Amino acid sequence: MEDTQDIEQESFNKHTTQLTFLPDKFKGSTNRVSGQPRVKDIYPQIIASCIAHMLVIQAGINMAYSAILLPQLMDENSTFRIDKDQASWIASLMAIATPVGALACGPFMDILGRRPFSVIATVPIILSWFILVLMPNSVWLLYVARVLAGFGGGLTTVSIVYISEISNAAWRPMLLCLNSVFVSLGILLTNILGVCLPWRVVALSAGCLSLTSAAAILIYNPESPYWLLTFSPSERNFEKAKQSLRFLYPNQQMFAMEWDRLVTLSQEKRGKEPGKSESDGLMEKVKHSTSAFLQRSSLLPLALLMTIFLFQQLSGTYPIIFYAVQVFQSIGGHFGGGLDEDSATVLLGVIRFAMSLLTAGLSRVYGRRPLLIVSGVGMTISSFAAAIYLQKSSVFINVFNKNQSVSNHTSLENLTYYSVNTTNSNSSAPILGDPNVDSMANLIGLISILVFVSMSSLGFLIIPWTLIGEILPLSVRGIGGGLLVSFAYILMFGVVKIFPFMLDLLHISGCFYFFSFTSVVNVLIVYFFLPETLGKSFEEIGKFFVRPRTK
């Protein structure tokens, strides 16, 4: 609703020095609020956010689980054997099911509430793990478990919305960036457990972790006061919202300021909606949400985020991660100092986790726009450098030209375990693993690709997901968030699927030139159209999308 954008809290208007490289119409957007709250003033928000982020640990575990499951099932000594076709379905079904969960998440979190829906989101995930633990050797039950895991992963979108609504404006960027930290943590935990434990025991451990997450949400996390006052206004919820906000803000002065702002916002909203009452049924609430969704203040940020997600996927961040082993093999496989393609892949994972931690800290200091701009510029330069190197690398062309083939089932996660046919009797290029290949020359390509992944992890791999909880209006954040997550996952699935065909058409160097171009486009989009969110209330962020543009 556009009227929600007219409420401005004076306490958020004091700022510090502006970054000089921003356009004039955005100056002020990266300012930081004076008198920022200390940790002791908002520590319940930090704890509640970390508990909510325990949901997305499951997303990381599910992404990495097939990587430890498939080798064990395809082992010659396994009592439960699968073929390559079945393995591809096991790996990809989760990605297909995730958008369905994300779309369902939006309307139901608006109707049922953020806290209860967070608990509901764990149910299909828990079921998926215990099916894996208790099932007989049935590939069809394994398929069902993976579909449930993907569906539950889509439902965990609620955590982003919940955290954006309970967190202080000064701490919100960092707390939302922890989303990617917890996803990366899930991947690392799975890899560690998979080294020493059978896949059923890993599934049992993951199921117990999900049960713990649900219990922690029920015991500690309060309902979002934004949701109580906006989506379910009543005398009872008025008091519940007050209790919830008091819990989140131990500092009484900060509580009073935030409470006044929320009450004013709620009163203004209800004053402009005389036909809405607490007795409205499901259809009335859906009709109200649809009306809010069609407002300019909702459509513009939704279109902006869709565009950013489109170029995020086209910039190659995810294909490079999913095809890491093949890429590293294709640039020589040996980089000196005992570093081969397997250890380079582990190094890539460690870099992603470390950069997600760094981004979470830097986002609270510098905001979103500077990190995205630096990330995009770094991706542009590193991918261009990689393209130049790979264009001159006969080793890479020998592996990925269209005369060679990857297994027909090029799913997101199982490519690592499929061999690439590099036999070419007519080729004079060096053979993979040949010790005579210049490891120093190979190292140049490796560094370029690792820098590309590092720079993407600094901004464009992480921040667009957290922006869902910041620039979408509160009235459509549930539905809009589910729509955006679904859109992004469908793009991700499609881009990774067509990547081998891009290699045939453009060769790997052409792909990296394309990645460089799309990175530049995304930088320009962020520079000219994305407002800064650091230290801003939702009303201040929303004003950017409803105010008249000055020429």
C-alpha cells in the first residue's frame, strides 16, 4: 500500500558522510544512522535471527547431500545400487521442487504468521530425512524424500522475511547476510560428516538438527510485531505485538521509539482500509494481498529484483560452482605444490564460506550498493582475464569442444561424479594430468576463476537474496518473496542445464566473455536503480519507489 510509504521516523534521519562515487539522486542512501544500537540493545534480535537461519542450514545440507549420497549408492560394494539415470533424478528433483515450496510459502506465511509457518516449514524436511533413514532400498522412496526436501527448502524463504521484520535497521543488512553463511555452513557440515559416516547416519543427523531448529523457534522466537499489526490486527494481537517488540528491544528508549512508529503505521494503514476487519476470511485476505501486489510500490522493487536475479544467474556464478571439478580439470588439473582439481574444488568451497562471513560483516559497515558494485567490477575483470587465458589454452579447448561429451544427465550436483570423455586420437593437446603441462600457466587460470568466485561471493552471489527482505513492501513481502525465490531457482536450474550447450556454441572462453558482459550490466543496474538499505527504515526504502522522478 502506498500510504505505508508516507510514515517517516525522525530517528533514522541523522546520517554521516556520503560515498562520493554515487550519483546525486542516490546521495544519502548509504548514510549510517547516528547512535547505532549496541549489541546489548538488540541481542535478542541476533539470537532470534540465528535460530531462524537454522532453517537454511537445511538448504545447504540438501544441496550437498547428493554429493555424498551418490558415490555410496554407486559403489560396487553397495547393497542399494542405482544407475546414472536414477542418480541424475536424485540430484535434480530437489531443485525442481524448491520453487513450488517458495511459491506456497508467500500466501501461507501471510495468513498463518511468520513464527508458526517457520515451524511448519521444517515438517517436510524432517519427513524427507526420516524416510531416508527408515526406508527399504527403494529408489522411488528416495525420489519422494528428495522432492519433500526441495519443497521444504522453498518454504524456508520465511526466514528471510521474518528476520527483515524483527531486525533493527542498522543491523538488518548483516543479519540477512548470515543467510548465505548458514547455507555454506550446511554444505561444510555435510561434507565433513560424509567423509566418515554412512548416508543414512548423515540423514539421521540432519533430521535431528531440523527437529532442534523447530524446537528452538517455538521456545525462543517471538512472532513478528510487523505481522501482528499489519496482517492480523486485533486487540489481542496489539498486546502480543507489544510484548514481542519489548522482547526484541531490551533498551526501553529504543522500544518506545519503534513501538510508536509501528502503531502509527498500523493506524494509518487501517484508516485507509475501512473495509478490512479482523474477521476477514481467506478469500478476503487473498484479495487484499493481490490488490497490494499491484501497487507501484510493489511492482517496481519486484521488477528490479527479478532483473538483478536474471543477470546474477547469467553472470555464471552458479555454473562455475556446479561444474568446478570439470573446469579445474580442463585447465590442467595440476597447479603445483600438490594442488590438483579435487583440492582446488575444496579450496573453492572454503573461499565461498569465508567470503560469506566477510560480506556479512562488511554489509553492516558499507551497505549493499558499494559491495554489489565492487563485486560486479571484480567479476567483470576476473572473468575477462579468465576468458583471455582460456582462449589461449589448448588444454581447455581439448576437453570441452563439441567432439567431447559429458554424461547425458548433467544435473546440478552429480556432474562431479561423471567422467568427461577426453580421448581424441587426433588431438595434439596435452593430456589431463600430464606432469609436463606447465603448472604455473595452469595456476593463472585457476587464480582467475577463484578470484571470480571470490568476487561473486562478496556481493552478487549473496546480497540479491537478502534484498528480498528489505526492498519489497511489507504488504507483499510474503508472496513477492516466494515468487522471487521461485524465479531465481528456475533460472538457476535452466542456466546450469544449458551450460554444456553454451560450451559447444561459445567455447569456454566465449562463456567467460559473456559472464564479463553480464556482470557489467548488473553493475549498471545496481548503480542507477537500486537504493541503499543500510540504516533505513522500511518506509524510507519504500519512498524511493513511489516518489516522483526528477529530471
